[in-house]
Amino acid sequence: MCHKTHKEELKMARNTGPVWKISRRLGFSILETGEELQRRTYAPGQHGPTKRIKLSNYGTQLREKQRIRNMYGVNERQFANTYIKAEKMAGVKGHNFLCLLESRLDNIVYRMGFARTRRAARQLVNHGHILVNGKKVDIPSFTVKPGSTVEVKEKSKSMACIADALEATLNTVAFVTVDKENKKGTYVRMPERNELNQEINELLVVEYYNR
């Protein structure tokens, strides 16, 4: 079986298939809640329960890349471009890479609890419901700088989906602060590695792009 070339992978669009099936196929909760794997931990399909594949080093790297890419909901080109930016930054490549993904506007909206999932957060941003430092930004991939304020637009604060999401959010991560009543938050700083998902291995992504 031949591997996809890097150029072919860049042409692949964001995977918008059922989240639970994607999580089961990757053996990883892309919602970070684990609920997709509670009933069935194996891959979807007739042979899912018994199918066992021994992955090569390349296969392991590719699977980890797909896990992280699907978790943050970005397409192949965005993922690759983010890694290129991380390479140019001082510090640890893998951690820089995750920090850039965490700094995406859709992710910050999700981290602040304004949406239940990153996909829902992207929709809020796309539809113009979010302000950054008082200005409307409708680009999900927009990079939010530490110290920036992110808030729900005044006319959108009564939306039931936002209220429901905030009510369901028990706590937020330490690198953002949130005023739930005013639906406004601050991206305080970039996250430390121990504040992020411990089930992912970004070093495999570094190896993938350096192979």
C-alpha cells in the first residue's frame, strides 16, 4: 500500500464525518471527553472489534498527526502551515506547535466555554458572533495574542447555545479567564505543556515532518 505524498495530503479538506466514528477509528477522543469511546473502543465497521493493525513508524506518526489535526478541527494545509510557523519560533518545536493551535480563535472560544465543541466554536466565529479586542473577527484560524480579550457580541449574548455551553462548563483552563455573566474572557498567556491533553504526543508530529 502506497503512502500519500505530502502534496496530496495538503489537498485533503477538513474531515467533517461523524465525530464518534473518527474518534473510534483513531482510538482517541477528539472531543477530549472520552464519551465517544465509552460504548465501543474499537474502530467502526464489520471487522472493527477484531481488526488489529501493527503500524510502522510512519503509520504511528501519521496516526498521531491525524489525532491532533482532528482534535483541533483544522485541514491539512492549515496544519502544515502551523507547523512551519512553529519551526521558526524559539523554543521547543512540539510545544510551540501546540501553543499555536491553542491560540486559534475558534479554540479560544471553546476554551472559554462559549461553545461545547470546537466545531460549534468555529460556527460562532464564522457567523460573526465573536469580538477580539472589541472588533468583530470571523476567521476561525485567527491567531489570538496573549493579553487579548475575546467576547460574545452584544446582540448575540442572548443565544441559548452560548448560555447552555457556559452552564455546562464546570471550569476553564488556567491560561484563560472568563466572566460568564458578561460572556467575556481574556487569553492570559500561552499554555504550559502540562495544561494540555496528555494523551497526544506532538513529538511524533515533529518526526513526521522531519522524516
